Amino acid sequence: SQSDPTPSPFQQLLNLDLSTILSSPSQLLNLQFCLDVNCNTPLYAYVENYSSGLTNVYIWINLPTSIPANSSITIYMFVRNSIQYPYTGISPLVAQQLSISTNYDNGTNVFPYYQSFANLSALPSGWEVVYGSNSNSLTFEQYYLEITNTNTNNGITQTSSSNFENLVVDFLIQLGSFSGTSDSVIGIGLGEADSTSQYFIGGGGGAVIGNNTDGVAFGYNNSGASNTLYEYVGTSNVNSFSVSTGVILLSIGLSSSETYFYYNYQLQYSTTDVPGTFDLPITIIFQSQPSAIYLYTIKTRNLPPNGVMPTNSQPQKITILAS
């Protein structure tokens, strides 16, 4: 029911209560999504997270068609007797929750850009450690990349820039606890960090946030406020909010005239301020605190109309008996 149509294709978020439909989280991979009741057009689906009791299950659907303005579309969900991979896949976080391998990750079929940091032995192509860091800060675990507070700066950045206009960048990440006041910096967003005097690196080589106008980020900068992130566009700190010590989803969306900040699937803040350029690398950097950051995935998706995700209705259980 948006006043504008969605892009095509479009990554639609479903927030589903499956507590009365599935008997166990292990059935999540048995879900099948289709554009028609006969499933002539199966849809790629990515289960990113779920709550206890399956009352909130977060699933991204890659819709090959636009949702028209002031209208809706119907998709169909089936519970099959077998795993539906590669059409239905799970994030490394869900694999961790289920204590299974990460072999059922289909994020590359759903999102324009998708990088899992699970089960790696080195940084993927196109990534490097930030200025002032070293690979000794990286520990490659089964479900995530652990970045420890080992060097002056710690973190990773892309080796080249991409254009992020009309996209949302998602970080599935755990920050733990932080509250430092001296040289404590966290930056998660878009901007350069491979040399001095850049968006995330000051003239002296230390981690900073908003050193120029060419960037946008969630950040922490010696504030002393426990587990509080600030939202930066260019050099301006535009807002702040508290975050959980558990795994969270931080997201930044950009249009030509507005910047959107999201926290755990909800629009947290928006502003008409935009960065000086949309051609930027993705960066995660920190100094002094926290003791470690755990990075599961980074992905992009198409920006929803006016920054607001279309809502979904809840599925109705229909049992079909075959005789």
C-alpha cells in the first residue's frame, strides 16, 4: 500500500509469526515461497533471524516484479517435507542458532551484493584491513569473523568504491559492550579508511568518524555513553540511540535527497542530509573499545519507496490432505 511502486527486482522483508505453522526452527529450510499457487515461479528466500518460539521470523524474499503503487501482491508459502535450498536459505546466524553448517546460505541469490564472513580462512577478494591495523586482529570462525582490539586501529574496508545511491547496506553484527571515553572510536558505514586524512582516519592515523563530508556511518566517538551509537552524515552527528549487546542489524539507506538509518529492521531516523558522494567503500573500524566485534554478513538491497518497507500480512495455515 505504498504511494510509490517498489523497484524491480525488490528484496521484500517478511516478518512472520510461524509459531502455529512450524513445530521446530529446523523446519525453516523446508519453507518454499512462490509467486503463484502452483509454484511455477519459485522465489528465492533468505531466513536471516528468528526469535524464541518463532513468533518473529525475518525472511527476505527476492521479488522479480515490482509491487505497484497503492496496491499489493500475493505470494504463497508452503511447508515441504524436505529442505528447499537453494531457493530457501539461511544466514550464518540462523545456522549458528540451529547448530548446523553454513552450507545452506543462498544470500548471493537474493541480494545485489552479499558477503558472508563465516567459514573463511582469509579476507574475501576486495577487502583489506584498515589503516593502522594488521591481520593479527582477525580470527576466522565457523559462523562469523571476529575482529579483536589488538592494534591501534582494528577493522576491515573495501579496496574499491561502489555507488550506493538508492540502496540499503545491512550489517549483521555484534558489538558487545562499550562505554569508553579516551580514544574509544567505532565506525560502521561507508567511507574510506586505508590511509591518513580520510573519512574514518584522522591526520595522525587514528580512527575517527566524519573527518570529511564523504561518508555516512553509525559511530561512537569517546562519548562515554554506554552502548550508544551516533548517526553521522558527512561531518555531522545527526542522532543517537541505544543498542543491544547481542547480534543486531544496522542498516544505512541512501537516496538522492535523504539518508535513512535502520536498527533491527525498523526505520530509526532519517534526514535530508546526504554524504558528499555516493561512491564509497564499506568500512568497519574501531579503536580501544569494544574488546571485539563479531561480523556475520554485509549485504545490499534496493531502497524501499521513501525508505519504508512495505508491510506484510500473516500467513494462514491451510492443510491439504492427499489420499
